[in-house]
Amino acid sequence: MGAVNALVQSGYAPLTAMILSARGIEDARQAHAYLGCDAPLDDPFLMKDMDLAAGRVGLAMTRGEKIAVFGDYDVDGITATCLLTDFLRRHGANCVWYIPGRLEEGYGLNPIAIRQLHADGVKLIVTVDCGITAVEEARLCASLGIDLVITDHHECKDTLPAAAAVVDPHRPGCGYPHRNLSGVGVAFKLAAALCGSQEDVLTAYSDMVCLGTVADVMPLQGENRVFVSRGLDALRHTNRPGIAALMRESGCAPDTVNSSSIGFILAPRINAAGRMGKIELAVELFLTDDPERAGQLARALCELNRQRQAVESEIYQQAISMLPQGKPPEAIVLADETWHQGVVGIVASRIAEEYCCPTFLICLDGERGKASSRSFGGFNLFSSLTTLSPLLESYGGHELAAGFTISKNQIPEFRNQICRLAGAYYRDDVPRTVLDIDCAIPPEMLTLKGIDSLSILEPCGNGCPKPVLMMKKLAVERITMVGGGRHMRLRLRCGQYGLNAIYFSATPETASIQAGDLVDVAFTPQINEYRGERSVQMNILDIRPNCAAECSPEVSAYRALLEHRLTAALATALLPNRAMLATVWRYLASVPGSIQESPMCLCRKIVRWSGAPLSLGQLMTCLDIFSDVGLMKVQRLHKYITIRLTPGTEKADLNRSQTMQALLRAKES
């Protein structure tokens, strides 16, 4: 409590002080360093090769050479392309932009694009948000007499392209203090190096830098925090017709725009242009000065996004139907010839989060496939693809998202190897799905004043997340379905305090709750405004049964049992006694029909119901014992477990269970 008191004495509200303290911040100085949005920007020339990049671009401008800004088709790449193109044009350069077609050319520099730009008289290509792995493409540029300046922010391979300049904060020997710049952040630095004034460039383009930084999920710390804070201010008073039109068309109110608005409202619509093969719509949206044309473009992007959502839903349903039953794999690798290359990445992200493992979706075209992948739980995709590069034709990306090209006949071996790597990464004794909580609070702290005080944490995002709080022992008084049955509105109670809550994309079945349950709730606090009235609301992130006894997620001993490497100590810890077996059986028998739960949720329900301690490993052992002797059928499909009791078999000799015998043998060894 010492840090909390010190922060309160420095002027921070109690709820804010508790959250800051939970994040390791002990005093006002540390709080300002963490939250400050006014830090000075570092000199662009601290970045390796920036002098060479600015020199070559400046020379092209002096000579009147035709320059091509070559970008990527996501929000980061689009904003980087538009920022540098607009900057160079406004400073007199003969400049064109080029973003490859996602379906026709794929990601990054490619021979088709290079030859076309050469035919158009381009003498200098400047990449933004791509190029760091374009070794062969750099050789082609040189053979055609085109100079190449690379600016990127992705991970480097062992060999860098031979270019006039290679600017990337991740490259070896680059001492720039901020390695986590976005692609548009690096493009901003090049423009600032050319201009000589970072402030002038930031004033003109902070909105674009903000959009790309947030959409690419960069940590909102250091310079990124300055970029996003300044950019949000610019978005609230934007004089860029395209952005104003997109905000208006998508229902994004300028006075309340924040990082969440960008991530969930604006970015998907900008991304839709690249995903659906209409990249020129997004680029023109940023570059146009015509309000009427901006409105047309904004409407077109919103329609494209609706089309993208429909395609995404279809691919998602197909992918889910392809998932194997039984023991959940450590990674998901699926392939299909009908999938849309521009949409599989977002589906992979959804599946990775839902099934708690890295996901790779491959779009097949004849004997080759192009894959999009998303990480889960910190599994490093780029490093893993580097390890498995002999199986791949090409690859690129970073720790959390990556893509690659693979021969169709290599997919089974890739699946085996990536599951092996993921299995080695995830530790048995730590749950893979963990929601980090800032702190638990009593209900009396959840007030309008307390929630208002949390605005000092903005901008929130990666590196400075929205506060996640917890309350325990809340009674579920009422459940109301809203949004066409897709969301739950809850009334919760703790003593004299009644609390309103919303739980998006959840039903009583998926959340495993019903009226009368006693639950623990993880949530972000928010203020709901309706017809001029402001009220406190909990935006629920997760619900679990409240437990009076210990409910451990420990499964390492159970994994040792499955892998036939039990020691006497592990067997002793895992072996259920008669009382534990009886408790688990009585609970299962008390539930009408079949049971479908996540194992951990089922474990907590049994502990709450019985008041007796139980670990997840012990529960799974009990289920295996019952299944061995025919008392029930147990099926696993990724994070869910389905249990069906066998009618008429209430009695059986549990000592005949193979699982029980293995435990007894190991215990006696």
C-alpha cells in the first residue's frame, strides 16, 4: 500500500493509483515516465543508414528523378505510403506510389512491380513497411539501374538486401533507442530527416502515424505514445477530407475517438481495401482534397468491409469444421483451395484467440499455398518459421503475425514440426489462457468519479492496456440477451451494491452461468451514456465460478501420466482418493443431460459445489478413470470437453481402470 499512498498524495485518484501500483509504478516520477505523452522525439539520424537514405532521396529530388514509394496493403503500410508520397510531392518531388495487389503479387517487393516501375521511368524506389527480406529483388533493381532505399520495421534475416540504404530499427548495429516503431513511424523519421523539423512533419501527419501505429499494435510507450496522443488530437479536429468522411460514415464520433475506435472501427475499413483487392480506394481516401470524392470513397470502404465480414464468416465456419477431434493440437494448420487470401489472416487471428494456440491458414493454388499465421501466448512465429525455413519457399513477418509460401506436399511435415515447436514452447505447469488482472476492487470503488479518473491512462493499447479489474463473489441476479441474442446484459449484486454489466459475444451457455450463480468477474470499467444519463457499467472480459476452496490449474503431473513418465511423487500427488472420486461423480450425475465446458471452468464449478479442493490435473484423472470403466464418454475438441454419462452403469470397479492401475504402479515404484 505504500506505493498507492504515495501516488494518491501526488494527486492521483485512488483507483488510478491502485492500477499504477499494480503495474510496478511506485511514485509520481515513474508514473509520468509511463503515462507522459510529451517526451522529446529522438534524432532520426540515430537510426543506422538514415543519413544515406535521406541523402539518396534528397539527390533524387534535386535531379528531378522519378521516385516510387513502395508500400504494404495493411493500415500501417497504407498510411506510410501516403505520408511519404504526400510529403515528397509537397516538397516538389516527382513521386508515385505503388502497393502490390494482395492476390496477384502478394506481399512486398516483387519482380512484376519492379519491372513495371522500371518501364515507367522510376529511378529510385523507397520501400515503407516492407523490403527488409527482399534480397533477390534488390539484385533485380540493381541490374535494371534502379536505386533502392529500404525503410521497414520487421525482423531481419541473416542477409540484408544490397541497397543504397537499409533503415530498420531491428537491423544489427542500429542503436536507435526505440525498436518498436511502426512502418509509418519509420517513414515519418525519413520525412523528418529530409525536412529538418520533426515538429513540422508531426503537425502535418500525426493522424496517419497514429492510425498506423495503433492498427499495427505497436507498444504505446516512448515515441509511439507521443505519436498516438498527438494523432488522436488531430483526428478530433481533422482537416483531411478522407479521414473526416470515414469517421462520419462509420459512426466514429470525433470527440470520443481513441485507440479502440481506431482498432475496431476505422482500421478494419481501411484494411478492407487491401483484403478485398481495392487498395487504390484507401490510398485515394488519404490523398484526396475533394470532400465529395472523400465521401464516395468512405462509403465504398464501408461496403467493402461488409463484404469482408461475410467472406470471413464463411471461411471461419469452414475452418472450424475441419478441426480434428480428440486431443487438442499445440498448433492449428489448415489448408483449402477456396479461401480468400486477403481474409484468412483475420480468421487465423480469431481462431488463435478462440482455441488458444498458434494458427496457420493456407490458401492453396494448385501445388503451392500462401499462408497467413497468428500467434498466441507469446509463441514467436518469425523465429519458428526461420527454424522451419527448409520446408518453406519464402516467409516473412514478425513475432505475432507472419506469412509464408509452401509447397502443398510439405504441409503435413510443416504441421508436425510446428506442433512440435509449439509443444516445446508451452509449459505444462502454466495455463496457456491467462487473463492478467491489474487488481481486485470492492464494489464501492466503482464510481463515476473513479472511472473518470482513469482517463489519465489514455492512450491505452499495447504496452499500456486498458485497466482490467476483478470483483469476487458476485451473485448473478438477472441475465438479459441483447443484440439479437449475441450479447448478455447482466445484473450483478454484492451485498447492498447492484452492478450493471455487459458481456459481448457471450451467451449463458458459452459463459457457463445462470441466474443465482456466485461468480468472479474480470472487467474493464466504463461509463454508459444514454439520453444524457451517465451510469457505471462493467464491460466483462471473463466470468468464472467463485470457489471457496483451492482450485489449481496445475496439470504437469497429469501430462506426465499421459506421456508415461510418472514418478512416485507425481503419482502420489495425482492419485484421487475415494472421496474425490465420489465428489466428482456426484456433481456430474447431478447435471441433467450432457456437459460441455472448458475443463478449468468445470473444475471450478465442482469446487464451488462441493467446497473441497481439486486441481485440474486431478479432475482430468478422475474423468479418465470413469471413462476407462465405461461410466461415461469423454470427448475433447480444443478448449471444450464434452461428457456424457452412460445410462445404467452407475457402478463399476474403478480399480480395473488402466489409469488407476498406472497410478498405483508408479506410486509403488
